[in-house]
Amino acid sequence: MATSSTKVVELGFAEPPDNPLTADSFPNKIGGKPAWLNLAHVLTAEDVLCGICKKPMVLLVQLYTPEDYPPEAFHRSIYVFCCKNGACHKTSWRKSLKVFRSQLPKYNPYWPPPNEESNGDDSNEYANCSSEKFTAVNYCVVCGLHGSKKCGKCNKAYYCSKEHQIIHWTSGQHKIHCNTTTPSLDDDNLCSKLVLFPEFEVVSEPEGNLVKDSENGEVDDSLSNLDNGNSRALVPVGDEIYENTQVNVDKAFLKFQKKVEPYPDQVLRYARLDYECEKNATPLWVSDIGKPMPEDIPSCPHCGQERTFEFQILSTLLNYLQVDHMQNDSLDWGLLLVYSCKDNCHVSDKNYVEEILWRQDFSDEGVNWSRFKSI
Ligand SMILES: [Zn+2]
Ligand SMILES: [Zn+2]
Ligand SMILES: [Zn+2]
Ligand SMILES: [Zn+2]
């Protein structure tokens, strides 16, 4: 997913995984249990507690986004956590979404350096590193967060919270499996499915030459000639028409609609810094309103560097999350935007650095469009 030197936006698509999305494959994924980069330090239920319902949130998206600088960001993953309860988001989305950054240097106790370099000095360095003892932590059998509690009867099942212990006891049939040798894997998986978002791999693809970013991130004019006969278009393309005939049109939404139209299944857009021209990437907004103010994206509290836009999650992802759109309190967003420390700063006493997430909602036009798309 990381494309540190390219100018192209990487589009992410949700696909059923071909192989299990295990930590050693450094996956880009949606839902399921987190695949931790740092095997000795994983997030706890307290780290990802929903500020409204006080239950642990679950993994929404994780991306593997290694960077060249600093060396501590050789491995780099971003984890987005989300409360599944749409009512919490209605009360305060700021309290029901969280994003964390986790990084590791090339030589670390958990992962060998890439294959082509695993000879000579490198392998010695790795040998030194890997001989550093680390204690692998226990994971919550239900959600994959740190399992700080365990079943007092069998001392074998670990949990992040009382909440998940109860779910495992009932829905996961641990009341039957506890202290027995009967296999519980199927029941465990069933239980996790109840709690977690369904798991998909994020497969990425450059947006391609069809859609070009001009200087300020505007949609290329050549797009106006595309798909004119497309029945899904809510409006004829071309902003000028609307400037003359309609007062309240949401121009940002029109741009958004045109830009995503060639790849309607995209669920994610990754567009970090353009290192070649040192220009910060800009999000593709779904509306002219609801953009963050500068004070909404504070500088990194650890190094003082600005936080810049890294990627955005689109509303199309909701179609994969088994969200019931008909429900009043269903999970909903126009965009989820992730802003992260521009310098990928290494904080020695923190294994997870919290970054900033911003939600933008659709205007009325966008709402109609997204409802239509989700049918
Ligand atoms: Zn909640
Ligand atoms: Zn748990
Ligand atoms: Zn037990
Ligand atoms: Zn920083």
C-alpha cells in the first residue's frame, strides 16, 4: 500500500482473502482481528474503549504502510478502530472512532529483514536482535486485543474485557468447552464473527491515468467527456452549468462523484505526501461543508510536526460491513479521513501513537447518492 515516491492515488478494494491475513504477511485488511506488528505490545481494551458505550471498539481497517524515514518506520501499520454501535457515532463520532500508528525498525525481535538482505552482516544483526527475549502476549480469544484477563476456571482462555468473557461463555459456548478437551475452534470463530467486522483483504491499485490530479487536486476536465450516458449520474457533468442554474449545489460532491465513478467499488483512497514536490496530499471531499478546521488537526504532540492527510475510507466500505442501512441508528459516514505525523516520529516509550481521524458527512445530495449505490 505504501507508495512513498509515487504521485498516484492508490485505490483500495475489498476482496475475500485468498490466504489467511496473518501478521507475518503484513496485511492490508478490513475487519477481523488485528494482525499485530509488535508482537510483545498490543492494544488493550482500555486503549480502544468507545467513549459512549464504554465497550471495546473493533478493528475497522489496518494498513501496512512502511516508510523510508525514519529508520524506525521501516515497518509501519495504521490501525483504525470503530464502535459497531451506530447510535454511539450519532452521539459523538469523535468518541467512537480511533486511529493508532505502530512502527518497527528493520532489525527488531519479531520479524526477520526482507529475504534478499538476509545474508552477510544483516543476518548477524537480525540474529542479535531476535535473540533479544520478548514475551509474546496473550490475545483476547474473541477480538484479538490484549488478553489481560483469563477464565478463572480453566486458566486457558484469555479476554480483553469482562464483556468479551461473557460473550465467549454464552455465544462462544465456552460454558461447554471450559475445562474439556473438545475442540472449540468453530465456536470461537462464530463468537468472533458476532463481535468483529467481517474480514476482507484490501487489494490496491493505482488510480491510473484515467483520472489525473491537477495542481489543486481538482478533477481533470477530460473526465467530463466520460460516461455521459451513464444512468447513475444524478446530474449532467460540468460544474459551469450548475454555477448558472443552481445556487445550493455541493460542488465538492460533484467532483467526488465524477472522480469515483470510473472505479465505483473503491472503499479506500491512499494518498500520502508527494515527496518529490514536498506537497501534502489532499482528501477527495464528499461535501463543501464539514471539512476540518486547522485546529481540528493538531500537530503531533510528540515531535511538534504537522499531521498530514494519509488516507480516506469511503462510504462504500459500509456495504461490506453487514450494516443494516434501514435501521435508524445504523453506522454511517461520508468519509473517514486519517491524518498522521508527517515525520513518522519514533516515540521511545510508546508502541502505539494515537493519530487523528476526521469524519465528513454527505450533504443531502450525497446521502441520496450513497443510498442509491448501496441497494
Ligand atoms: Zn460505542
Ligand atoms: Zn476482546
Ligand atoms: Zn474456561
Ligand atoms: Zn510526530
